[in-house]
Amino acid sequence: MPQPIDPRTTALFLDLDGTLIEFGDTPMAVRVPDSLRGLLARLAAGCAGALAVVTGRSLATLDGLLAPLVLPAAGLHGLERRDAAGRLQHAPPALRGALEPFVTRLAGFAANTPGLLVEDKGAALALHYRAVPAAAGAVAAFADELAAALPPELVLQRGHMVVEIRAAGADKGVAIAAFMDEAPFAGRRAVFVGDDRTDEHGFEFVNARGGLSVKVGDGATLARARLADPAAVRAWLARALDAATETTP
């Protein structure tokens, strides 16, 4: 169990899928309960606005899932970002041109195995195999082929039942670092909770800053603490909020 946190002195960074909510069979089959929206809204207030969602989803998709709640966030593993003032950092338009040759390549591979799903995020491409875990070996071999064919501006990211083609140089550690240079995050202790390989850059940054890194679920990690599942994450966050409320004069 991670140590308790005090929202009043914390800059809180949270992944979404597999961290705050359970995975769905497909990316859009997830459920965001109203209770989570309420918890996030209260946490954001308790942190004086120093709460951000850091996700592999696009900001547009994230906002659709959390609506009407709108929070500071980093999307596409940090390629997109919205700061606490609402200012937006968009993906470079030229990136789409680099991705385009791989759209048909992923679609062609997925067509040979029912259950594989290609997700076009606009500035990133993902191949999900959650519905067909038996395809893991074939997907891994295909991912190796993709990695060898990528131009310098793109990288292959392996995640939980997914492989993704995304922009080089954008990761969750870079995104968290940018937030920590800005109000209201600056000067607070960074806490990052995530569940996947894509979160390891964030854990590395937070560890270097003397913050708290929390891994959700099993697996090797750089994180210093661990929680079992999204339900445990939500309970831990709720306890932190309740404790801060009880000690507020």
C-alpha cells in the first residue's frame, strides 16, 4: 500500500485505463462511473487545481469520457497537452504524413485475425489484441517488423495488450515535467499512478524528483509502490481526500 498523500501539497498525475477505470473489450467499451467524475472533481479542488490526467488516449476522446468534467491533461502519451489555464499543445500536423503508410499496413494485418482492432488516434496508431490474447505472438513479431520500418520521427510503444506507433520524443515523463514547471503544479510533490509500460517514463521522472510513483497491478516496474487494481486506486485516493478534509481547519 502506498504511503498516504496530502492533496494540499501534492501535484497529482493519473493514468486512466487500467488505473482509474477497468479495461474494456475495446477502447470505447469502457465505463466511467459518475462516482469517479465526482472523486476527480473533489481531488482537483483539494489539490488546488494541481491534478492532471496523463493518458495514451487523445484529449478529445478523454474529454468525451469524462464529460462534463474538463481537467488539465496530457494525451497521446504527452504529444497533446492542456495546461491548467486551458492552453492547448497540439500534435504537429506533419506527423500524420509519417503515420499514413502504416494505416493500411496495420489494417491489412488485423484483417487476417478476427478480434484484432486498429485504433486510429489521428496522431498515433494502435493495434489492440485484448479480445484475442492468443494472437500475442503474431502481434509481437509484426511489431518487430513495424519497428524496423519506422522513420526517425516515430517509435513503437508496446503496452498492455496493445502495440502503438507514436511520435518520438513524447512520453509521459516529458508531459509531467512540463506540468511541474507551471502553476499550480510547481513547488508541489509529484505523485503519478499508472499501470502500463507506457507509464514507466513518468515513474522515472517522479522518482528523480523525490515524488511518489505507484504501479497498478503486477509486473516489473520503476515505481516505488503498488496498488492491486483500479478499485484499490479509487479507494486510496478517496481516503487521502477524506483525511485531508478531516484535518482542514
